[in-house]
Amino acid sequence: MDSSRKRFSLISTCLVMCFMVFSPGVGGAQDSTIESLKRQLGEMQQQMQKMAERIEQLERERAADSAKSSKGEPPQTKSEPQAAAQPAAAKGLASAFNPAISVNALFLGGYSSSPRTTNRLTGLDFHNGFNFKEAEFQFTADVDPYWKANFILGIDRNGETELEEGYVTSEELPYDLLPRNTSLKLGKFLPFFGKHNLLHAHQFPFIDQPLVNQSVFGAEGLKEPGASIAYLLPSPWFSELTFQGLAGENDSLFRFADDAKRRGAYLGHWKNFFDLSDAATLEVGNSYIAGKNSDSRHRLSQAAGLDLTLKWRPLQMAAEKALIWQSEYLYFTRDRGREPFTRGGGMYSSLQHQFTRRWWIQGRYDLLGVPKFDDGRKHRWSTLLAFVPSEFSAIRLQHSYTSQERGSPVNQLLLQFNYTIGSHPAHQY
């Protein structure tokens, strides 16, 4: 212990002598410099003295622990920083297995010239005035090194609860059971058909879904139990093939009665993604789904789709400027046996422009009845202004005008407020 103190004293003395030897001669402005160096040396000596005392303390503690160990007693490892670190580490390990939880709430209000027609066209369950629409609870966590789980529970304005999604995904399994560049999904999920069907209500680019999606898949969209496997093709660009085996539960496409049997369905999707420049990307997708419908095991319902998305976001102003053009076409056929063979199609095209950090202006055109549709052709023009303070909240105002061959035109003004609390996964690109 004394040797340590002697070593520090010797070092400090040598430093003082070196400064005195190499210091310039005394004169005018140099006196202040010498005095400053002396003060700095004094401070260094004090710091060295404190360090020597701390070393002596640690040596005493080590000697005491050694003595206790020789007597068969457990050594003292108590140190306040270490004692605090141990529970923190245990807490961090435990939290790695806890799910990330988020809650999203949607409030919808506005006015429609024909609320009943608006509900039929959009499936919004819309009422004039301001109402709570729905809330979604999302739970995401790693099950183990091989599986990741995702559960989404929805509660509507009537308090009814539904499992929106509940599935596990994996990109690696033991014994190389899953080939390279392959991912697996099991459970209930949103099938990979087009672009819009992959989104939940609070993720919609507009307040309501496109007319063609509502008409083909119903108000709740396409949600199915099943299995999905995706393979990333070895191409110069991003190219992914997805195959899904589904239960065939969709009431609009496959099941026409509440007690109808599920006869199964299958889906294929091909996605291609291209980098056009540092600021622009292009995505092209093809989708097809088919399955036996409830009228007969020999009757087939099927739908095909083509989607295109062009995005521009300059790197220098990524948080303030963006332009998104998205279009999608859907065509379907239903063979119901007892009724005439039905078929029809439609499309939408939308343009979204972010012109400042928190403001968006958007427009969309819907066309239902290309080449035909049971209820005749419908046109809808929609404009939207959005204020987005952050990724956790948004206020959106939308006006839509719908013209129908078989019915009066409908004007509607919608105001939506949604917010999210908690940690949530990234949205679909």
C-alpha cells in the first residue's frame, strides 16, 4: 500500500521537475503561463492522490476476501453498482421473451347523403355524426430462435371481439427443414392478394377501402386460416413467389350461407420489386385465388389481380417529400349452379403526395364494372387531406362522390382520427 503511494509521489515529482527544466525563462507574459502550469500540476497531484487511495482500498477488500475464502466463507461480492446490474441483466433477459404490445383506436365521423348506400358501398357501418369505429390490440414476440408470433384482436363499436390475425412465421428451422431464402407462415392471416388486402383499417391509404375490394371480398376483406410459404427467387432484382393453402372461409367469394362448409382454397402471388434510382422504386404484383364454393364441391370461385406501385422519396428530404402512385385491377368469377354464372371486375388508381413533414394530399378514382358487374357500373372520386403529427397518430378528412347506373349519386364527407400506443411492427412498404 505504501509502495503505491511512493510510486505516485515519484511520478508527480518527476513531472514537476520536467516542467521546471523545460519552461522558458521568467519574463512578462511567461509568468502567467508558468503559474497556470503549476496550478494544473497541483490538480494532477490531487487526482493521483485520490487514485492511490482508491487502489489501497481495493487491495484491502481483496485481502479480506482472500482471508474469508481460506476459512471456507463465501467472498463478499457486494458492490452497489454490481448489485444493481445483476437485477437489470435478469430483467433484460426476461423482457426479451415478453411480447411487444400496441393498441390502435379508430374514430370516424362525418355526413353522407345516403348512409344506407354508403354502408353498402364501403362496408364502413357508417352513421352520421362522430362514432368510435374499432380498436385493435397487437401482440408480437419471438417464440424461440425459429418462430415469431403475431396476434391481432379487434373490438368493434358494439364491443364484439374477433381474432383478426393470429400466426407464426419462420425463416429458419432445425435440421435445414426450411430451404434457403424461404419463409413459412402458419395460422390466420391476410392472404397475399394484391396490395390493399394486406392492410388493416388504420393502415388504409384512404379512410375506406376501394369499391372493387369491398365488392369482391366483402367489408372485412380476405382473412383466412391456412399455411403460406414464400420463396425469394435468385434474380438480379427482388422477386418473390408465395403459395398459400387456405380454408376458404370468405363469405363473399366462397361461402354464401352461414352454415356452409369450408371446401378449401389456394392462392399464388408473384411480387417483383425494382430500384429505379436512389429515390424511386417500382413494385409489380400478380395474384390468383381459387376454391370450391358452398353451392357445390364442383362449383369454383376464383379471382385474379394485378397491382402496380410507384414510389418516389428523395434521400435529402425523406421526411418531408414523397409521391406514391398505386393502381390495382381485380377480376372474379363465381359458378353458383342454381344462379347464372357471375363475373365482374374493377379497378382503382390513387395518387398520394406528401408536401411537408406532416401534411399529405391524396386523390383516388374507383371504377366498378370493368368489364361488367351485377349492380351496374359505378364511379367514385375521392380526395383526402391528412395531418400526421407522427407515425402514432393521424387526422384525415375525406370527401367522396359516387355515381351509379342503378341508383342516385352519393356524397359523403368523412373525418377520421386514429392513434396508436405501444411498440408496433413496421407497416407494409
